Amino acid sequence: MKCPHCESKLSKTLPACPQCGFSAEALGAYLGDHWVRLERITDAAHCLRLEESRQCEVMMDDYERVFPQAFFAVYLGMLPTGLNVSELGFWLLNQGAFNTPLIQKRNDFGVVMVVDPVSKNLAVTLGYAIEGYFDSKMLTSLLQAVGEKLRSQQYGPAIELAIQRVSQVLRGHARPNPWSPEVSHQASTIAVEPLRGGHRMSTPNTVAGLSAGNRSR
Ligand SMILES: [Zn+2]
């Protein structure tokens, strides 16, 4: 990964960046090393209209349906002096407990987009498990395209574009997911099918329950 402070290459095993001395510990000392509970969209700068916010939530839901381990979160707000957007993205991905519909998400599959509308800076921080899928060319093109929308203050469309771009990259690496809530009712229909055919060889309890149910239909 890249150092969120100076962008030089950073090893996960090193305690601090060899170039600038940035460390997760130092950032933790500054911002806190406790877990913070966050919504997927934190709009501290009030950039998003209600409709835009809802539209982004819908896209985030779709994203999580396609990539069940992953989530996409956004922070829009003015940053304190001495902190840049990449550093905040890094900290949020390390310390944020994001309120997603499925709680068993792991932050190393997360993506956090941080926008400071005052300094007009943007960072997209990728979790450890997925950052390898993005090369620097992809990231530069993503940041340019999203940055263009932000420059014309299209915050909602900027977030949507970022989710789209990240999805495109992940889609190329995702394995098909055989289990999803949408197919679960179908699966249970299939499991029940043989019993309608009059199968009675299960344990007595099951047979009693099921035959009563069958007769009532
Ligand atoms: Zn550094």
C-alpha cells in the first residue's frame, strides 16, 4: 500500500513510513485508536441533497449484494489542519465500524471515499484485501473522473461514479456467489419438493409435522 501522508510505498510489516515517519499509531494518537461507529454516508459538510443521498444508498446496497464481503462508504467533511484526505481514509478504514445492512463485513474488503469540499481534495482508500486489484493507472483515472464531478459540485453523481468504477474492477476478480437472500426461497422450495410426493421415511417428528401440513393444503 501507499503511505497516506507522502504516497511512497509502504510495507504492512513496517511500523512507520521510512520516508516521512507516518504511522498508524501516530495517526491513532491524533484521531483516537478506538472504534468509531459510522453510517455508510457521513455528510458532515451537508453536500448531498436527500434524494442524492438515497440514490447513493441504493447503489451501495446493490454493491453489497454483488460483493457480499465488501462495502463502500463515504465521508464528506472539512478536515482539521494537519490531516489530509488519504490519512482520514486510512484511519476510517482502520477504526470505522460501518453500519452496513450485513454486519459481518470486514474492513479489509472496504472502500472509503473521503471528500473535503473546502480544500477540494479527494481520496479513495482501498482495504488490504482488494487494493491489489487496482493498479495506479486505474486509480488515477478513477480519481480524475470523480474529481471532475466534484469540481462542478456534483457530489451525488461523483459518489455514484466512484462506486461504478470500483465495481467494474472488482467484477473482474469476483467469484460467482452461489448463495444470496434472493435465491434462498427458491432453494427451500426445491428441498420441500420430494415431500409432496409422499415421502414418509424421515424421523417421526418431521413426518408428523409435514404430513399435517400437506393435508391442510
Ligand atoms: Zn510517508
